[in-house]
Amino acid sequence: MNRKWVLILVILVFLPAGCTMAPKYTRPESPVPSAWPTGAAYSETKSAASAPAASELSWREFIIDERLQKIIEIALHNNRDLRLAALNVERAKALYGIGRVSLLPSFNAVGSWYKGLVPADLSSTESAMITEQYDVNLGISSWEIDFFGRIRSLKDRALEEYLATDQARRSAQILLVSSIAQAYLTLAADREAFQLVSKTLEAQEATYKMIRKRYDVGMISELDLRLAQSQVDIARRDVARYTQLAAQDENVLNLLVGSPIPPALLSADLGGVIPPQEISPGLSSELLLRRPDVLAAEHQLKASNANIGAARAAFFPRISLTTAIGTASADLSGLFKSGSGVWSFAPQIVMPIFDARTWFAYDVTKIDKEISVAQYEKAIQTSFREVADALAVRGTVNQQIAAQQSLVEAVAETYRLSNARYTKGIDSYLAVLDAQRSLYGAEQGLIMLRLARINNLITLYKTLGGGDK
């Protein structure tokens, strides 16, 4: 008996050194260029080369505006999507724990009592008798000794799936931070546009009153009066529209945060928001490999690779062990007396001879790996496209803003001159109306471009993977 227990201890000591039959993992080649796109659309992206990389900045370092920081902190505690992502991580962690401890034997203590009638023809005394037995055992039940790494491969798969889930949580957090920041900025932009249309409405109403007086004394035609009235109605419509948009923007923000936002934390316009920190995309697209979604896809690929090892091990023998040591007696009082000890040692080996399901299962694991490779490459391609799009906006948005600002100034001067000529009776009101429309549209366009510039910083931070915290 002592030798057998020594053998068990030796197996327990050397089991962690067992190997797996999973193929050696090699990261697939990146299916995108090593450098970011170049050309006229990306000319200004080189100016931010000295800025820190997105992966070096936590969201608190990237988002500078203190009010927006407070809103994001509230969301990180309240948002249900992020809470679900965190719970999924805990679930994957628990599943990995199950796979890890499967390598170890489970010890069980079992107590039993048996009482039964033995007929005369089966009894050693040739007469019917009642037998009774009490026993208590401590032992191992059907422990699979992982010589060929089947359980170890399943454990590795569970680990990679856990790591993939953790990266998905990181991705969800970065997406939440960026979505809140962009929703916050959209609300500020629509509030600023509301202020613009409100001022425009006031100006249009004043102009309409002046034209109405001139019409009443017969100085102008009814056409000018109706044209002025149409501008008032357009401005009134836009006031209602931006009132609606601002309310909807606030509803979106409240949903993302998970609770109503105190009004003091909201900005009245874009000018009241401190833009985020400038970041650099770096010189190489290799930074994409740090993105949480790309890392999650790679961990899923590693999990598929480990699953092949488990499928391969299914072709080899399975060795299991059942052993126990304890005490037994026909009387409860004699259960722990000297000489009542019992033990058992029952190793078992199962050698697969023919099972077609095993071959098909092995084929499935190889196909699963190819699917994971394709998904990993698609994740890299998608991330490259997202970053390239953000860089294209970054390289041109300042030029658009400068041109739009110049347009606003030119159209404002046109409106001033047209209005002066109309007042002096030189031009018709149609020229004034055309200039008003152009100025109104140009001012709205400038607000949207300023919003696009700040949103682009947030998009670039998100597409480059953001920071870890």
C-alpha cells in the first residue's frame, strides 16, 4: 500500500510538467500596410508627431474638461452595458478557474451504511442471514491523469477566452467614454445652434416689423413683406427644431450615463468646452495590435489553437485513477477499531479504437482556427480603415474651418452691404434675403465643423485603442 501512495504522490508532483498537443502559436502577418496613408488629405497629421500616443494616456489625461470628467466618472459606475461587460469578465474568469483546477484530483469523504438480507443458497452458513456494514472512506474518484494534455489544452482555451472577454470590457469602456464625450459635445453644439437661431429669429422679427411699417405706408410691395415673413417662419421652425434636438441629445447623454445629469455639468455652447488632449497616431500601424478589439480577436485565435490540442489528445488513451482509504466494520461501534482499515487502488486506461466523431471534431477545431484567423485579420483591417478615416479628417478639418470662417465673414459683409443698399432703395429685398440665407447657413456650418474637429480627436483616441484606465 505504501508504494502505491508513493506512486500517486510522484504523479501529482510531475503532472504540471506535462505537455500539450496544441500546435505552436504564430501570430498571422498583418494584412494592412505598415505605415499610415499619405497624400494631400493627411498633410497636417505630421504636425502632431510630438504629441503622446493614445495608449500612453488614460481617459482622465485625454479628457481635460473637468465637467465632462465628472460625467464620465458617473457613467463608469452607472452604465448598464459596462456593468454587463464587467460581469462577463467575472464569468469568464470563473470558467477559467474551473478549467485550471480540473488538472487536480478532487478528494471526497464518503460514509455509507449497508444492511440487507442474504438468501440461504447464497449464504456461507447455508441459512438466510441479515448482513450489515458501515464504512468511511477518503479518496479520489475518477481523476483523469492528463498525460497527453487534453485538460491542459482546455484550460488554455478557457484562459484565452477569459483574456478576450477582459479586452472586450476594455473596448466597451473606451467606447463608452468616447460616446459620452461625443454626445456631450453634440449637445453643446446644438445648444449653440439654438442660440444662433434664436438671435436670428429676433433679427428677422425686427426686420419684419420694419418692412411691415413700410408696407403699410405704401413704400414697398407685398412681395417684400411676404419674403420677410417667410424668413421669420423659417427661423421659428429652426428654433423649435433645435429645442427638440437639444432635448434628445440630453436624453441620449442621460441614457449613456445611467442617471440624470446635473444641469451645472452641461455646457451652453462649444466654446465652453475644453478640447481633449492632442494625440499622435505614431509612425507605424503596428499600434493597432494594442487595440482591445484586435487583442480580443487574437486571444480568440489562441483559444482556437489550444482547442486543436484537446482534439488531438482525444485520439490517445485516457488514464484515470480511483483510489480510497478508510475503515469498515459490521458494527458501528467497531468502525474505528484496530484492524478495520480498508483501501482500494483502481487505475483505468481507455484506448480509443474507432470513433468517427473524434475525426470530425478534430476537423471542426481546425476550421474554427481558420475562422478565427479571418476574424483577427478583419479586425486589423477594420481598425486600419477607422484610423485612416480619422486621420483624413484631422488632415483637412482645420482647412475647412479656416475656409468656413472666411466664408462667414464674407457673407456677413455681403449681408450688411445688401441691407444698406435695400434701405437706400438701390436693390430689391431679394438680394437681402439671399444674403441672409447664405449667412445663416454659413454660421451653422461653422458650428458643425468646430464640432467635427473636436469629435475627430475623440474618434482618433478611440480608434487607436485609448489608454488602459
